[in-house]
Amino acid sequence: MCKMIPDEKKPVPWGLPPLRAEVQRRRQAEAESTCSEEKRFTSPAVVDRKSTKLAMADHCQVESNGYTLLQPKRDPDVMSYSKRMIVFLVGMALMAGAVLYIRFVMYDPRVIDPSTFSATTLGTNPDTLETVDRLLRAGFDQSNTVAWDRLAEMTDMYGHRMTGSKAYDRSAEWVVKTANSQDKNLTAYTEPVWVYQWTRGSESLRLFVPTRDTGFIQVPLLGLGNSVGTPRDGIEANVIPVHSFKELHQLGNASIAGNIVLYNFNYTTYDAVVQFRTRGAIEAAKYGALAVLVRSVTPDSEFHSIHTGSSARATIPAAAISPADANMIERIYKRAQTSDNVPRVKLVMNARLIENAKQSANVIIDLKGSTAPEEIVLLSGHFDSWDIGVGAMDDGAGAFLAWEAARLIALEGRPPRRTIRVVMWNNEETLQRGAKAYYKQHEHEIKQHRFAIESDIGVFEPWGLAVAADPKMVSNLRNYGMDLIKILGAGNVTTSDVEGPGTDIAMLCDNGVPCAGFLSVNPENGAVPGKPHWEDHYFRYHHTNNDRVEIIDKHRLRRSAAALAAWAYLIADM
């Protein structure tokens, strides 16, 4: 191998580093120039010439392997560290400014950008995408308040929709009549459901406090659904507070028998503590309790926050009281450990239950599919409510959300391939008789149900879906959400581990139908599904006298309906 030695006399091509000889000559010249300057300004009167020469020689002429060792000298062409940092920071600031400008000035969240579409969306029929785009944009039409106006009219006219009540039947008739007379291309009808009838009757709770002027406090309460009543003269007994089933079992018959049990638990999440409402009476009856009082299942602690709800039917009565009153009774009990002032109450409940009392109905609204009408995409919410408040949030908004989604799709004039079916379920709050009746009547066509969605956790700002389906469908829905539904903030897709699809569609899910729950953002704190306190806003009004139409925002309801319409159309037309 022949080693090439560059010719130092030839000019160096542009862009290549200088040769070593050139570096040496340049440094030597700089050193001599520096030494000459120092010699010229050295005073001979002060410095001895010989010693100066030697010093200069030491400083300027020491050679080592052909290189001249120089004192450190700043290169005027090299930028200082501080200047480099300033340039760097200015550059970063400019970049950040550009990003913010693009994000908040140039970027429009309402714009769907086809250049970012996934393979799922790119493979979708362009006519389908065009219709979905119009459905999504309907969510921004602030003049449309149809869903909220209808919900307000129905609840104002008929009030609550307790299963088995006349108000339920009248409300159902109103929905069918309104949909058939006002909504183009929709067909509304009812299907029979046999239901029981539970009525609470008169009820009262008196807490004896001898030091009060009247000698007692009248404590507000709400009997729990399905509960038995008390004897005509009521039940008078001492109250024993417990905080868990474990504590109840530890006290046993010796402490519980002949008394009334108060479940005064610490609220963490609804799912963690609702067991005291649903099973509390059955568990306390095992140890001889005469009745149970249950702290209301709510994150609130106010004295007026009383929540009813379903309770498994037991041999003893069960009622809910406010968190504040539950705390007061327990404080009196603790003081009684050193006094004789044991908390004592008189409970009167005239509740009554009639099994299979009457034939009621589910409400169904169909938008017939174009090419595969036998296949069904089901949208739903439950129609029944408790006998307090008017059930606007739980779950009138969920039922009317599904209705409005179908109405928006019908207005487009291009029905999807499959039938869109809205079901407003009867009797969700207790025994799910409506869901069971639907399954029985449509058992022969369950396999034709391609998807089912339920909304029963409040309708606020739309967030997305909690899906129980095979991985491929979940992936496709995620792609649609990121590409399209995102413009309404409703394109998020999570799994059913975060929130179950819904009680009424559970039988469909269990029999192979892909399912989803429609979820919202907590309007109080912005918490999203799966995050702490996400459900708190909903459970402040759940099963209370405060469940009124004012809880529902008309614009959020419209945006949610547009988002649900887009989801449903994509699924029904894919």
C-alpha cells in the first residue's frame, strides 16, 4: 500500500481541513508577532536585556516535536460560552413561539385533516365520511336545543317516571307521539314489559334528644327502593352505628339484636360503598336488627343531601339519611359511652310492593337501514326514574341523547346500511325488567345486533366510549376517534375496565354483542373517565330531589348527541 503525502505547495481545496505544515507556520508567525510586541514595549531601564532575551526565548521559542508551544490566546473568531448560550436560548424561544402560534393561532380543532388519517379511516366509504363530517358539525350549531327543550317539556309536564306509575306511562306515550309527528324517517312504538309497583307512602324518622325544646329532632329520610314497611305504629329502638360489614359481624347478635343499625361509612367511590345500600338490610337482619339506616351514597356531606336507591328486599325496613345526620347520630352514640343518652329513634315507613302489578313498556324508535335493515346498532338510556326529582339527569338525558342522535342521522337523508334503534329502557333502577323483556322478545335476532351503546352516567361534555369488543374493533374505533370525533372532544376510546358499558345492555354484551358506554367529562373539575373524582358531579344529584333539568346544559347535550350520532353512523355504515 502506498501512503499518499499531500503537496504542501498546492492550495487546499475548499471545505478540507488545513495541512499540519500550514498550521505550524501560522502559529509560528503569531508567536513571533507576539514576542516582537512584548520586546518593543519592555523598558530597558527596568529589565536587563540578557534576562529579557532568555525570558523571550523561554516564552516564544520552546519547540516540541516541531510545534511551538504558545500561551493560551483567545481566538477572536470563536464565540464565548455566554454568547453561545444566549444564541441557544433565543433560538429555543423562537421555536417555542412558532409551536404556540401554530397550536393556538393557525390550528383549528374543528378541522378534520385527511393527511393525518389512519388506514381505517382512509378505507372508509367517502360518502360515509362526508355524512359523519356533517353530523359532527351539527354539534356546533348553537341554535339547535331540541333535545334539551324536549327533556324540559316532558319533565315539566309529567314529573318523575317511577316504574309502574301513571307518570311513566304518560311520558312514554308523549315520546312516541312526538317522535312520530315531528321526526322525519323515525318510527316510534312501545313493547310490553310486565313490572312490579313499589310505593313509599308516608315516612318519618324522629330522633329523641331530651335536651331539645320539643324533646326530639325530625330527621329527613328517604325509604330505599324495594324496602318493606314498618308496622303501623312504627319501630322505636336504639341506634348502633357501624362502619363496615366486618364491624357488624364482630358486634353480632349480642349488640345488634333488637336495635336499629346505622351504616355510617367513609365515602371513597360509589362502587366501593353502594354495597351498604343494596345489602345492608339483609346483612343486619342476620343478627336480629329491627331496621337499618344508611348514610346516603354521595360525596357530599350536607344535611339536605339524601339519596334513595335500590335495596335488596329483606325482612326489615331500610331508609337513607343525609351524611350530616348520620354523623350527628354517631356523635350522640359516642357520648353515650359515658352517659345514659343513647341515640334512640322512631321509624315509620308505609312502603308497599305489588309484584307484577301491571303491563308497562319500553320505548323504541327505529331509523331503518338502507341495505341491511335486519342488522341493528342500538343506542340507549333508561327511561324510568325514582319518585323524587324528575329524573332529568338519571337518566332522562341519556335516553334523549340517543333519541337526538337518531334524529340528527335521520335529517341527513342518507340512512346508514344498518338500522339505528333507540331503546328507552323500563325498570333499570331495580330489577331491569325492561332489558329482560327486550332480550326475550328479540332473542331470535340477538346475533343481528352489531353494536349496543348505553348512556347512564350523566350527559355533560362528551369524552368518548368505554368499549367491550374484540381488539380489532377497539383499534378501528380508536382510529375513528383520533381522526374524526376528536373535533368534539369525544374521540377517546377506553376499555370496559374503566367503566362498564351499562346495566341494561349487559345481557347483549354477555351474548357476544360488542358494547360501549358513552362517557362524559366531570364539569366541576375536568376529570376524565378513569381519574379520581371523575363521577363525583354525577353522584351529587343521583337519586335525589335535586335531579332536575337545570343540571343538564343544553349545548353539552347537543354536542354529545352529535358525537354519539357520528359514532353510531360509522358503526352502522361500516
